[in-house]
Amino acid sequence: MLITQNEEANLPRTLESVLPLVRNGQGEIIVLDSGSTDRTIEIARSHGAQIFTEPWKGFAAQKNSAIDKASCNWVLQLDADEALEPELVQEIQSTLKDDAASKGFWIPRKNFFLGRWIKHGGFYPDPKLRLIRRGAGHFEEYGAHPTIKVNGPTGRFQSAMIHNAYPTLRGYIDHMNSYSSMGATVATEKGRSSFSLADIVFRPLLTFVYNYFLRLGFLDGREGLLLHLYHAVYVSWKYSKAWELARNSAARPTVNP
């Protein structure tokens, strides 16, 4: 299952990668759309997907709603810019035949940035819990990156899914701008709302040093430099926006009943 909104550029690759799992009536594709105005619905329909449309409720709520619409014993959650390697398809098929104990499976993810597979700096193997038994878990909200909580033991796959998230710098910067706003809301809820030089200047600097040097991000060339540089900027944006949210909230006039 996947949630969509204007994903015509990514969706064909994603859906074609999962077709071997649903052929011969052995599975289903659930697409929950939140108002696409491009060819997303048409593409999903051409791949045999069951299509639902609902207003946007937030990442976790939207994904949980999509999970609730599934009828198979196992539910694989993908984002529209992700795809399965053929080896992963085979591993999923063989593992599910024999594993009766696990409630979910972690899948390593290969992240591509400006067309390059980022192998260092904490971006690989980047395991994600994406395959769960229906009814065994649900998503919990955490900004732009909700996580699945599963009740029971989990396993791990060796083969990977492909994440083609950021083919352009503009797209990456736009996403980081949006994600930093969501992260600011989470930080504010946790009480991180003061204007802190440590959060806005030194935390981003330490993030860059840690990922680029200590976690060997420099081995990914120019793409690695740009990725970690702008990721550090994202951290600064997030805490700056958290301060802004708190300031605006404090300045809002109190209405007496």
C-alpha cells in the first residue's frame, strides 16, 4: 500500500516493482490518494491498483487508513519514490512461505541523491520496518517520518529497496524546507522552543562533522558533500522554526471567556 499526491513521475517505477508480488491474484495494490491533479490516478489504475481518495490527515493517519483497507495477511508499505529490487521480491516471496513467527520485517534502503547511491554517512543500510502482518502494527506520527510500531518479533531482509527521493538539488532543498517545518512542530511539542545558539549553530555544525567525517560521508564525493551540507542546514532551519513557532504562540493575544 502507498499514499499519493501528484506522484506521476515516480509511481510507474514503484508499481512495476511490486507487480510480481500481486500477480495471479496473490496480492493487491492499495493506493490512497489525497487529491492528485496529475496522472497519478490514471497510472495507479493501469497497474490494477485499488484506488481510494481521502483528504490529507497527516502522514501517520493517512498511512494507517491505507493499511486498514488491506485484506491480505501481509502489508508492505512503500512511499511513491521507492521501488523493490528484484532480489528483494524473491526474498519476500521465499521468506513469507517459511516464517510463521515474525510480525514484521526490516528492509534495508539504498538512498539515491542526484543520481548517486549514498553508501556512507549513515544513509546505508538505513533499515525501515515496512512489511507487517495485517493487524500487528500501526504508524505513529513523528513529523514527516512516521514510524511503524509492531507488537511481536521482527526479522530482517538482506536485499534492499531503492529510494529515488532527490534527483535534483531544488527538490531536495524544497523537501528539507517542508520537513524542517514539520520537525519544528515536533521539537516545540518536546519543549525545544528557546532561541539556542547550540541548536541553531553548533548542532548543525556537529551534525555535519559527525556524518561527513566520522561516518565517512566524504567517500560519496561531491554528492555526499552537498547532501550533508544541506542536511546540516535543515537542522538549523528546524530549530529556528521551532523558536519562531514558540514566539508567535507567546505573542498571540489571550481571549477572555
